[in-house]
Amino acid sequence: MSLTRRHFLQLSLAVNALYALRIPAAQANPAKLQFGPATPFGFDALKAMAREAAAREYAPPPRPDPAIVQQIDYDAHGKLQYRKDAALWAEGGSAYPISFQHVGMFFPKTVKMNVVEHGQARQIAYDPDLFAAGPDHVARQLAPEPSAFAGFWVHEKRGGPDWKKLEPWATFLGASYFRAVGANGDQGQIGLSARGIAIAPGTSNPEEFPDFVAFWFEPAPKPTDPVVIYALLDGPSLSGAYRFALSRGKGVAMLIESALFLRKDIERLGIAPLTSMYWFSETAKAAGSDWRPEVHDSDGLAMLNGNGEHLWRPLNNPPQVSVSSFMDKAPKGYGLFQRDRLFDHYQDGVRYHLRPCAWVEPLGDWGEGAVQLTEIPTDDEIHDNIVAMWVPKEPATAGKSYEFKYRLSWLNEDPNNFPLARCVATRLGNGGQPGKPRPKGVRKFMVEFLGKPLDSLAWGEKPEPVIVASRGEISRVEIEPVPDDVAGHWRTHFDLKVEGPDPVELRCFLRLKDKAVSETWLFQYHPF
């Protein structure tokens, strides 16, 4: 499933774009956006467009001259900085201007861009002069058609009434990937990605990556209004119509509606997928693999199932591709989170400790299915190796159609306000007792919980750990407050004796007087 260098460079290009629109225009007679003729447009029309596309044989989106585009490597792409004065709505009409990103070696497909006003859509024409690149730049050899737009940024104006810069807070670039920051100001970081759809990750078949082939933009008259973006998805196995309503606040909230139309049978159809990177953490790390204590964009999968149980599954870097399915009915939410927020735990200037969390909240009844987690082995941080998504129970067969609606929240904190202690650390070590010979095949697990109601226990009161293993023998179970003078910080540790290499599924929560006082910790242990 891993996108290897391609997705890593998407992150690099995105970070570079954070500064791209802070430069002044360099041309005496800069180009302005030009638009095509107006045609009626609406979400129902887009759904009809997707339905009609699915009834035809798939045709890949056009590509500007591949011989030229292949020369637009990372360095050349970095020089294609979009001019802020040419941004859509730079002069007004919307609180959030939009800038465009150029095709290049890693994003070679054209994506059509359109603006929508009063129910009428007009295509935005590509012009190389929209990008602040010199006359000798290789991109200037491209023909006007097909368009050399590949993606876009959504910005907010900052720097006073004359706004010195456009600050980006959401981006769509590459296949059906999109991202947003998790906080305002300098704390706003790009990290994990969302996708329009996932097709067959972690299966025996090659994963398919459909493309958003066209976007339509509606303005947000006031900062409190959402930016509405429509997208047409197309790939060999399906077509789809999407409506995104992006709202800027403490973080970013996206109200997403999708209509999907299948051309072919799909082995594993992933709805509302999230993609992230997990290399290693305090849980487990190969000796000498890297100088940093932890490297990951996300450290766990959070779930709120249909029964109202809060679950936390720390991520793994497994020895082989691992797919975990959490069966559910009418799920209330799931997301990939970065809970560890201490810089000292990472020691990295790319600020992993500020990576956002993303939470999917289904709207309406999604029926039966499973939250599915795919974990892929990696030996570097350049690979996105984690996918979390909803997989409907019913087979996804050719001719079927689906509609889904959900809210996707990007924040720097857990969006769920529930009165249970959260799991904040998972650590592994040798089993047995210090000072005595350590028994073979025995591992010690230490799980930390923090928060209400553990911070209001009576003197001498202890929560009880409830631990279950799918196989093996649990022993030496203990519970104690962490000696750090932090209220409500407890840890339980236990030994697991197990034989054979097959994974072990572990489950633990804390209870007090037959009532759960913590979320449920889930972990997949790979004996070694």
C-alpha cells in the first residue's frame, strides 16, 4: 500500500508551499486569472456526471507533456511559486483565497479547476505567468492545454489590512489526498492525510488510487462561512461526486458528502480513509535505528463504537503487513491521533509533536461493517504505512452506488470530551522480576492512563485492571500511581507468556466498583 517517495515528497512540497505566497509579485504586468464560459452547476449535476462516468469505460485524466513534466523535479517544482496577487479571490469576494499548485514529476496529472458563482461554473484557465518562475524554467515549455494545475491551497489573509502573506490551512494534491492543519497560528502543522476513497489497501491485489480530476470552488463571504468545494473522482473501479464544506476555527472542520458509483467489483472498499506514518515510538524501537526517541505522525487509532465504548489502539510497525478489523454497527467515530505532545519525546525540528489529529464522525447510520486498520512495515519515515477506514459489510460489487456523509475534524487535541481516563503510553520490556533470571518467551507490558475520574479517587482507593489476551498466559498484574505528582496518572503492568510467532490481541481497561474509569486499550503484540 505504501506510496513511498511519492507521498514523502508530497509532504515536502506542501511544507515548501507554506512560504510560497509570502513573496511579492515579480512581474511588471502580472497575469490575472482568466475564466471560460459559464455553465449551470450544482451537486445534483455533479452526481449525474459521476454516474454517467461510471457507466463508461475508464479513461485516465490527461497529462501535460510527460517528457517536460518529468524534468520538474523537487527543486524545479519549488521555483514554481504561485503569485499571491493571482490567487482566486485575492482582491475580495471570499474570506479565503485559493492558490494553485503546478504539475511536476510526482504529480503529473492535470486537474481542472472551476469557480462557481450564482449556480454558474467557469473553468479557470492555466497560464504559466501565474507562477513566479523565470522565463527559462522548463515548465514554460508546456502547452496551454491540458491544464498544468495539479492541486490547490486554501488560505487565510494575515499581516494586517494590507495582508503581507496568505497563510495556508488546507490542501488537495495528488490522487484523492487532502490535508489540513490542526490549529491556528504557528501551531498549525500539516501531518497525516485523508483521502476521498481507498481501494484494496493491504490486500493481495495492487492498491488503486483514483484521482480527483476536477474541482469547483464556491466563495465564503465571511470568515465564519465555509469554503464549499466540489470534486469529481474517477478511477478504474469507480467514479464519485464529493461536496466539501471547509470551516476554519480552532482547527479545521470539513463536512463531507460523497456519492459513489462502482464500475467493477472491489475487494475492499475503504470509506473516509485516513493515512499516516508510524515508524517507532517509546513502545518499541530497534536498537541504534535512529538517534531520535520517536518518529511518527500519529501514535494511535481512536474509536467510539456503536455501543458507546471508547477504544484506543496504539500503532505498530509490524514485521509483515497486518490488517485489523474492529467489527461494528452504526459507528460513532474513529480517527488517527498524535497524543504525545512533548518535544523532548521527538527531538526533531520538523515538529512531530505538533502533528494534527483527524477524527471521522459519521452522520447518519453507516450500517454494519468494520473500522479497519492496515499497518505496513517500514524502515524509514518517508513511507506512509498506516491506513484507517470504514469498510461496509456488504460486498462492493459492480453497479452498486453509495452515499456517505461525515464530519472530519482536524485538531491538535482529542475532539471527544468524555469523562474517562485516556491511554497515554504503552511500553514493552522483558518479563519476570528484576534481579532474577528472566524467563524466556515472557514480555512485560506497561500501560499508562491519565485523566478523569482517576484524579478524584479517595485516599487508598485503587482502580482494578481488567486484562484479556487472545492466547497465552497473563501473570504478575500490578496497578500503581505514576510517581510524577500528576493527578490521575496511573499505570498497570503485567507479564504475558506466549509461544509461537502468531500475533496476540490484548485488551485492558481500568474499572472501579464495576464501572469503567478508562477507555479500553487494545494492542496487537507480535512475539519475537
